[in-house]
Amino acid sequence: MAVDALPDLTSYDAVLFDLDGVLTPTAEVHMHAWQTMFEELFAAWDIQPPYTERDYFDYLDGKKRYDGVASLLRSRDVEVHWGDPSDDPSADTVCGIGNRKNAVFSRVLRAEGIAPYLGSVALLDQLDAAGIPVAVVSSSKNAEEVLRTAGLRERFPVVMDGVIAERDHLASKPAPDVFVEGARMLGVDPARSVAVEDAISGVQSAVAGGFALVIGVDRGTGPDELRNAGAHLVVDDLAELVTPPASGPLPEPATPQIAEEKPA
Ligand SMILES: [Mg+2]
């Protein structure tokens, strides 16, 4: 199904949003956190060449946290034990270093804050005014913290995040589980609801979950890539989906008839 005209989202039963890249520009905070952590680590271990932004795109972006750590260290001929996800952030293992990055992420988030995309807030405002239920469906275990920091938490009665997914053993995107569970928690039918995503795996998840409308937000992934993943519609910013107030002449007021028509 392709969508030509921009749809009115208030005609659906609910809208479920991915978080990172859809509601907040969180990728920048992740980049900053990786950089801070690796610069400290490289200095402490005297690793050369120094960490650069290129390393983020070559070794970290899109990978699971621990896989990213291992591949970046390997690029500098550094091997450390894998360790365990429960490792303390001070542990010099792949998992410990990954957990250290997460601790830095939280620190950066607290120190610098994060502002939501204004277009996304405008759409949330419109949905709220129309009484349309909304939820967040995120793979991130930091979703609650990001939402609170961005001042968005109280807008969402349901936040289906990485913590719940792990607890309930839900398969991660591109499997449909998390979007379907988000709809269930919100008490809505995916077949009458909208999903909004910026990642290929997220679009695939929502399509597999049977959502009536899957919107791709192109923050750099590319419109063709999002459409090929199954997005029915791709926008650059959610402001495009905010319906402008009705324009043109006001409708004629109903002709008062009381004066002319006398009751029989
Ligand atoms: Mg995303």
C-alpha cells in the first residue's frame, strides 16, 4: 500500500512511536558518549591512533553495544575478555567497557539534557488535543530516562522499552513482538493503528505486526531504504503530518429561523 496524500493521523485509533531518532535526536548523545568513553580509555591504555568520529560510523553505529566495543578495539589490535553483561562499568572486559559507555550516556544526558524534535512535539500536541492514545516502542533500556530528560514522559501512558522486552523475553525489532506488545498494553488493535519509525528494522517490525499505517521518518537512513523495508509513507519530519488549521472562509452560520417560523 502506498500513501499519496498525507494522512490524518487523528482518524486512527492510536499512534505508536519509536523514540531514538523519532522523538529525540538521541543518536548525537550516543555518539558523544562513545567518544568520551573511548577517549578516556585510549588515553589510559595509550592506544593509537586516537578515536575519531569516523570510528563511530565504521565500528559502532547500528551494532549491539558489546559487538561495537569488540570491533572498535579489534581495529586497534586490542583484545580483551568478553566478560558478562552483569560486569561492573569499571571492568576491563568488552561488556564492562560497553556498560561504561552506558554510564557515560546517562552522565551526558544528565549534564547536557536533550530537546525533542519540535515537529514531533507538534504532532503529539495535535494527537493529544484529538484524544488519540499514544505509546513509545523502543529497544533502548534508556528510554525512560531519555523521555524524562526530554520532558516527554508524562505524555505516554505506555512505554514499551528494552527493559520490558528483556524481562518478558520479547524478540527485538525487526520481529513484530515489541510493537504488537505496545499495542496490547495500550489496548488497541494494530490493524487500526499507526507506527512511526526511523530505522529499517523498526519499520520491518511494525509492518510484520500488521499496523494499518507505518510511517518512516528519514533522519539519514534514506527514503528508498525505508520504503523498501515496508514503510507506507516516508517524511523528513513529523511536522509534515500536523494538519494545518482549516483555512478559507468560515462556514455560513446556520440561518436563524426562530423569527420567521412561528410554531403551529
Ligand atoms: Mg530509532
